[in-house]
Amino acid sequence: MLPPPPGFEHVELMPARTPAAGGEPIGQNLGKLGTGRHPAHIDMMAKLGDWIEPHPQGIYIPAADAWVDPSQPVPRALVTHGHADHARGGHGEVWATPQTLAIMEARYGPQNGNPVAYGESLRMGDVDIGFVPAGHVLGSAQIILDHAGERIVVSGDYKRREDPTCARFEPVPCDIFVTEATFGLPVFRHPETHDELDKLLTALRANPTRCVLVGAYALGKAQRVIKELRVMGFDDPIYIHGALQRLCDLYVEQGVDLGELRPATGVAKAELQGRIVLAPPGALNDRWSRRLPDPITAMASGWMRVRQRARQRNVELPLILSDHADWDELTTTIREIAPREVWVTHGREDALVHWCGLHQIKARALELAGFEDEDD
């Protein structure tokens, strides 16, 4: 018998968690999306899910003549969310949530876009398609595919924790669940969000002549850090690098109140003392940051759990804050959805496939190319 993947020996399963209350989940209200899970109607000679084709460049659906999150331009694309490893420019037509289309237009210019709101459905060829929240970033969606009496849910990237900048993940029972595994090792268990941001505020109060410079990815992470701080009662102006401005403005246009934001460029050092400054990770150690008043360098990322990653970026204050599901959230989600098969798109595939095998769930790694790491 093969040994378990590294880090797998310390598995501790958490009790199942369910989404926060607040109305009937959208995923339970998609009656138009087809029959869903009806194994009695499935041709037992056919292989489960044989009507979709995983390729290195994405998932192709012949019955709809469309691709999910293709890494190359295609005539018809279904896009889960706006991060560059899932949303690329140049497609003939794009189906995505209105927020994702707005993000793609901000990044790639005009799109031949077809907006699909959460809970809406459409028919493409012989496939019924719906979008439900993934909880990853603004507009992120799981894509539900119903065909031939089977239901496949492509999650894209997702997290289970509450995030004030986006709709919360909704579990949808299905025959095949296509999941990520970015943090698919038992060593990855994310701490509470507010506990991590308390570290930031404590450092700020203890160093009134310095600033705290937080590295945060431009789409999703920066806006989440800002909004979480506002929820915690931090009302002071927050200063941002120019590279974050466009997407922060987009979030505000989409109804996410980020409070007072000011440009950090061209501001006197004295004005930035005792302030929070946000910048892309690449700006943490370049010439731009040298103009700041003795910055305490922080980084908001799930990878800050790995000390070597923090040292590589010269991070003084690592903040473990991820927009991906951790190990417990991945395994709890699979148990809650109870799929017949699990397909893993990217990340630490081996450990999650191994866990599924231990729990009598058929699983496979798809080995898609070009995914992961833009958004941590």
C-alpha cells in the first residue's frame, strides 16, 4: 500500500458546518436546472460524467459546445470568477455573473458578455446551466451543469467563511463535485479572520511613528482586508497603492462600502505615520515602499502559514488570511454535498484524493494547467 501524502498523518475532521442562516439557499431553488441526481435514469453502461471532457486548458462540455474557465480564448466560455487564472480575455462569448463580467471588463476591456445572476438558469445545447455563490471573491460562482440525468458542480475556487465583500458559498448536492485543493493538506487550518486582523491593529497602536504596509492581492484580498477592518470598527482613512485603485472603485460601484480610501503615492511621510497602507505584494520591497515611514511589512495570505514564504518576502507581520477553503472546509464540503465522485482541479490534489479514497468516495486529479496562486 502506498504511504499517505506528506502532512496527511495528522488529519482531524471537524464537525460538519452549514451556511449561515438567511433564507433558502439559492442552490436548492434551481428547479429549472434539470433533474439533478436521478441515478435510476442513468445508463448504467455509461461512465459517470462522460459528457464533459477535462483538458489541460479547461473543461469542455461537448453537449453545450462550451468551456468552463478556459485558459485560452474559445468561442464560448463559462467563467467562475474574475481572477486571471480562471478568467482570460479574447473569448467569443462569455457567460458569468454580472460582477465577474464587470471585473473582466476592467481587466481586459469590453467583453461579449452574457450576465447570469445567482439562481438564474439557461439552456445551452442539451445542458441546463446555473450559477450559485462560491464565496471566493465578488461575483464568484459555482457552475451547475445538468445533463442526461446527472448533475456536475464545478466549484471554481471557494471558501466557506463569511466574507462581507461577497455572497457566501452554497452547497449543492450533485453526482460529481469538481473542487480545488489549493490548501488541501491537513496542516492548513486557517485561523479566525478577526484574530489575524487584531494583530495588525495591535501593531499599529504599538508603533505610532510607523505605518503598517499590508501586501494584498488587487482583486478580492485587498478589498476584503479593508472591509473586514471596517466591520471591526476601524474608521480611519486607509491608504492604497495606485495599482489597487481601479478594483477598489469597482467594488464600491458594486455596493461594497470600503470607507475612506486615500492614495498613498505622493503623500508626505509624516501623514502616513500610524496609518494602514495597502499595496500589491510586489510593492512590499521595491522603491515605492522606501518612501513610507519605517513600515511594518505585513502580508495577507493563506500562505503565511508557511514560514519560508514569509521569510522570502521579508514579512515582519504575517497575516494568515485566505480566500480558499482550508483542509477542514474542503473535507466538510465534500461530506455535506455527498457526491458520487470528486474531481480535483488544482492544488494539493494527492492528499484530497487519498482522503476521498479512505471515505469510499471515488476521486481523481484533473491536472489542469495554469491555475492557482494569483489570489492566495
